[in-house]
Amino acid sequence: MSEVLTSEKPVSAMAKEVAGLVLFERAKEAIGARELGEIIGISRRAVYYKLENDIGLTKLEFSETAAYFEAKAAEYAKLAADLRRLIA
């Protein structure tokens, strides 16, 4: 699905919306609906409602979710570096 977002071809509004829902679903699967809801300021139930009813997400919700994953990635990168230092 990342091809839709990285393609050089113009992407339709519908394709962007579908890609957004797919990515939001992946985020939910990665961290759980409760935590995802806390990140964007909605309930766990509202997360499921948005996904089940194809309700669009705001740029702010995508931005907050991306920021969360970027922060987690930085934490994991630091942990990996610390582990690598132990075996160096």
C-alpha cells in the first residue's frame, strides 16, 4: 500500500483516503486501539467506529500518530545502539 503514497503519479483523493484508513488500521494493529485513541484524543470505541464506517481522519490525527511512531522508533534505535555497544 505504500506504493500509493510514494508513487510519482498523481494520486486521487479516494486513493489517499483508502491509504489513510489502511495505515490507521496498521497503527491500530501495532499499538492497540486504546493507545491509538489516547494519542489522538478519542476513545478506543471511536477508533473502531472510524475504521468500521470509513470515516476520514484529520491531518492532525495522522500527524500525532506519526509523531508517536517517530518517538518510539528513536527509543528503539537508542536501545539497539546500547545493545550493539555491549557486544562491540
